[in-house]
Amino acid sequence: MAHEFHDEIQKLEEQLATHSIRASAEALDQLIADEFLEFGSSGRVYTKADVIALILAAPSTATTLIEFRVSAVTADVALATYRTERSLRSSLWRREGRTWRIVFHQGTPIIAPCTSTSNP
């Protein structure tokens, strides 16, 4: 089931890393669910309003998504996992009608270089 929306979820995650989306409060509002919650790699907890304010304050980013995977939780909920240069990331996306919105995100700092993804 996840293969059906893998590309769409990956595209949405990649959009969240683009300057054009990150510089638009309207675009961010459309992608981020109202009840959004993030456990940041800093250890802080962020709401939708917090995240949008932080992103708009610094919209430029150079993030590359590595080892991107999508797992179906249900027909309308998907878990995306990937890593960046400095952290492991997971996002929970929910389909609302024909639109996917991110409802949860977590970043975990990578302390040592990641050499294998076979054992979490």
C-alpha cells in the first residue's frame, strides 16, 4: 500500500525543504495540520504556529533527504523516515480528502556516523 503514495509523500517532504515553500506562510499552512506537533532534534516540542514562525524567520535551507522510506500505517496515514547529514527524521502524514498534511515530525541527532540502517 505504501508504494501507492511513496512518491507523493517524498515530494511533500522535499517541498518542505525548498525556499519557495518555506518562505510562504500560506503554503506552510496548507501542508501542516492544525494539530501538528514536532519533537525537535534540540529536544524542544513545537506546535504548528511555532514551526511556521521558525521556518519563516529562516526559510533558506540546504537539506538533502537520504534513504527515504514510506510505510503505510493505514490507507490514509503514512510514516516517512529518512536521514539528513546531521539527523534521523520521521514524519507522520495524514490524507485529508485529496490532500496530505503533516501531523507529526521528529528529529533525532546523529551522534556517530550512520553506517547501517538494518537495525534501528
